[in-house]
Amino acid sequence: MSETTFMGVERAKIDWKPTIDYTKCDFCMECDKFCPHQVFEVHETEDIKLVVKNPTNCVVFCRACSKTCGPDAITFPDKNATTQRIKEIRKEMESNG
Amino acid sequence: MSELKVGIISCSGEECLGGTISRLATRKVLEELKLVATVTLCLPLYLAGGVEERDFAKVFPTISVDGCDKLCAKRSTEKYSGKINGFIDVSKIIGNETALNTKVIRNKDLTDEHLQMVDQVASEIVKTISNISPDSYSGKTFGGCGCGS
Amino acid sequence: MYKKVKVVPCSGIGKVFGLMAREAVLKTVLELCPEKSETVCLAYIVTGDIEVKEKIEGSNCITVDGCPKMCAAKNVSIAGGLVIEKLRVIDTVKEHKGKKFGSPTQLDADGEVVISEIAAKIAKKINELN
Amino acid sequence: MVENYAVLPCNGLDKCAGVISGELAIKLCQDAKNEIICPVFYRIADAKYNKIASEHPLLVIDGCQTKCASKLAAEKNLKISRKVTITEEAKKHNIELNRNLRLNENENALIEIILNGLNNDTEKVTLLSDESKFSSDFEYEIFQNGKFIFRVPRNPEVYFNENDCWAYVIGNRARIGVTDFVQQNLSDILYFTPPEIGSEIDQFGEVGEIESSKSVFELISPVSGKVISINETLEQKPELINENPYELGWIAEIELTDFDSDKELLIGFDKYFEIMKKKTEDSNV
């Protein structure tokens, strides 16, 4: 159910997704339980039990999953940089007609 | 048919066993059987004037499920939303004596026997839904809200 | 003859809070105060049938609503009941942040904890009356 | 507490009471979050203080019965929310003011008494949100999914981001909140964590949190600016967000810093209505 665009920009062009720091992650899976958009995927039988499976499902500017993370293992890109980037892409789109 | 929705309005009465069975059977249809897109309408909210519940029952086919022959859910649905498209009287299915048993049971104390009654009533609800005439659906879309869809 | 206090839950079917109201009331009238209280079907109250009217009119009533829409409280007072206490499940739920209480069909262990607290509040009110 | 007021003292320099008014104003602005208006500079520089005065309730401090500060406020068409007259206060508390212009024990004591009085009076402090400014006669467009009703206000002053938050913009202020999509998804909202008053928020920064037994939703601010007020009623009655997230259920008010730029990444009714509809169909609330 991912939205294909965000603010008129193709979602795939926007770098916004959680990044898991595996040196901190304890695989409690709280983030996965929280996120309704199936951004994460659980691999029970593997060493790395949690991966960011669908980065483009992640709602741009949403950071809510990181709040559920006890060990603080989830980070997001810089919001202002992302905002700027979206504006730039929109300008490019405009000038390309 | 996936677009079609049916409302179920159940009595949930607390004074006798029939209410408990109605409620559980309705939830069962909604949660487990999922044969059609069913929507449970909240009877108390419906009675208190909830616009969402009343409008739904006016637009979509709706059936009632009552625990005893007082048929409170059926009567109130007819009163506020017009005709209903089917009704179930649980006391007719599990027997008057059982349904009117005033020794109401809390959910945690339900026995296998009770759960069988729930199954029986749930399949009756499904049967009632499948008997709804296709005409009841015609023209029943949410175009009337002015949104232009 | 002493008239039993009527304890009326909303029993809303769409959310766990409705089931919690219902279970808290059943616990009160079946286990905690069977001598002093009884429940009445909300849907029956609304029909306005003479039998139920006689039961409710002028009687002390305690309503237990799942959500802030207060369906039970509204309907009981319209029917002429003297609502001496309006309880809301969510008020007790708020004291249990982050817990899961179950579904509209079945309560979890934490749901049972909360309904016991609500039942205790109802019972306290009933016992204060006499 | 007296907070978020614009404080206009007479600041008269030739009478003790005038000097006290100046000192009281300085105290109010140094120790609490109030903004001072210099009466002298106001006469020649409207722009600077008109902005402050339009955004804050006004506290006027007159030294004596000539009431120069009140007159100045009237001249500038300002609505006075609270008023203090130093000579009246002195009389009320039986304090005799000295004749020279230096503040001594008596004068300082009077300042403390007045400050305490102002700070203990909580009644008018919440006057920060100018209700009349944000009228709530929205015209809604509605759609239904199952039995659930979703509304979106049509008013052109209401902007949305794609994170389901709205901003109702009047002048350099915005009221913000969540849309029906959020409240229907969360169901009964039980907790409200407001943003901190005075905090600076970036566009798309977090601006509070609401929580039901189903989930938590972090508000993503449609606009950048400073939080100047929150909807305190929600702390007791978060269910107002379920009742109507656009009117009684508003979350906070923001003093805008760069709305022209924010606007580039906001959408109006037409677009948001379509987006919300699609989201609703996808998520099957």
C-alpha cells in the first residue's frame, strides 16, 4: 500500500527510511510491532533477525518507530536536508515541464 | 461483491444468556467467517443518535440479531433506519428456556456447550445474509455525500 | 421493599471498551453485589416498553460507558432513570498506559485487571447507598 | 503566572510611580516570558510593536491617574487585557511612595506585591489564543468508508501536509492539528502530549503526540515557527480530538517564521481530500 509519490515527487527518489544500528539493536521487534506499513521484516531463524525490507513504505518524515526503540538503534536522515531535496526535485520537475 | 457491505446490529443484552450468545455470534461472523464485508453497528451508539451508525443502516442492508423475543435490536433498527433486511431471534435457535436463562455468564465462564450455540447462531447469521435480495444493494453507494464520487 | 440499584453498561460491540463495560457490570451484579444490584438491557430500556419503564423510572441507576460518547448514560436518563453515577471505562484504562486489554470478544489478563477495578468502583457506590 | 503578555508601561521618568511602572515591566519581562513595549519608541516605530501587540494579550501599567500608557494603547487601537495603576496599588496596600525617583524598600515591596498578585491570578493567563481570530465555521466535504465518516475542511486558509496534519493560517499565526484520518485510525484518544510552549519547530518537525490504546501518533508540523499556545483542554479531554479534530480538537498555535517557504510543501483541500480518500481505502480503517 505504499504511496508512490510524496508531495508530487516519486517516493523512490526520496531518501527517507529507518537505519538499524546492529551494534545496538537487541531484536526486541518493538519497531516492527509498531509500524503499520511493513517497513521492517523479521527473520527469526537468521543471525540478523530484523531488516528494513520496504524502505519506500516508510512515511516520509515519520520517525515514530524510533521512539519505541529502547536501545536507540534506529536513525533517520536529516529532516531539513530531505525537505531541501524534495524542493529541489520539484523545481527540476517544474523546469523540465 | 467485494464492494458490498452488510451491517449487523446485535442486542448484547445483559439480562439473559441470549444476549451474550447474540453478541459473540455477531463478533464471530465479523472476525472469523468474513464471508461478506460485514460491519457491526454499535447498538447503544445507534440508540444514542450516532450518525455514522444510523446512516449506514439506512444505506446498506442491515440485519438484526436479538437474544430474546423482545427483539429490541430489530425494533429500534426499524424505528430509526427503516426496514431491515433480515432478523434473527436467538431464542428460536437455542430454545426459549436456554435463551432466557437469567443466570448470565461472563465471557471467561463460557462452556463448550455455549460455544456450540454461538457457532449455530453464527451460521444462521451467515444464512440470513446470503438470503438478502440482490435488489437491496442496488443504487446503494456513497454517492449521496456530495463528494462527487 | 428495597429496590435494587440498576447497573447499566453500554456493551458496545465495536471496541474492547464496550466488552469491558459489560464485564465490569456483570462482575458487580453477579459476584460483588448480587443482593443490592441488578442489570437491565440498555436496548430494552430504549424500547420504552411498560415493563422496563416501571423498572427504570425513578430508580437509582449507575451507568458504565466504554467510550466518551456516553450512550448508556444518555439513554438511561432519557428513559427516566436517576443516574447517580456515570462511569467511563476509558478513565480507568488511562491509568494503565501501554497495556493491551483484549478484543471486543475476549479480555486479556490486563483487561480483567481493569474491569475488576471498575467493578470495585461500582460496588463502592452501591454500598454507599445503604 | 503572567506569561506571554505584551507589557506596556508608562515608564514616566519624572514621577516615582512612573519609574516603578518601568521597573515592574522589566521584572515581568526578565523573569517570565513576556514582551516589553517601549512607550517612547512605540510613538515613532509602529511596525516593531504592532506585531508584538497583535500576537499577545496586552498588559498596561500606568504610573498615575494621567494614564498615559492606557491612552497610548487606545491611540494605537490595542485591546487591553489587563491593567495595573501604580498609585492605586500603593493606596490599596497602604504603601507610601517616596518623592524622589530612586526606588527604595517601600517601592520594591510594592513591586513584589503587584508581581505576586499578577502571578497568582491564573484566570486570564490562558487568553493567549485569540478565539475570534480562528473562527471555526468550517465547511466540510465528507466521504464515508463503511460506517466511518471522514471530513476535510474546504476553507482556503487550511493547509495540509501528507502526514495528515493541518494548519489553519491567519496572518502570521497558525493553528495546527490532525485530520479525521488520524482520529478515526487511532479510535478513542486517551493521552495528549503537547509540544512545549516557546519551543521552535521546523517544518515537518514533531509537534506533540496523541495516543489511543491502539497506537501512538506523532504530529508532524506542517509549518515552522514557535509554539505560542497549546489547547490545554485536551489534557483533560483528549476525546475532543475524536469529536472534531479541526475545531475543539486543535493541538497548538504556532507563530510562523517562514510560511512562504513552508507553503511550497503543503497542499490544499483538493489534493488532500483525494489523498485521504485513497489512504482510507488502502488502510481499511
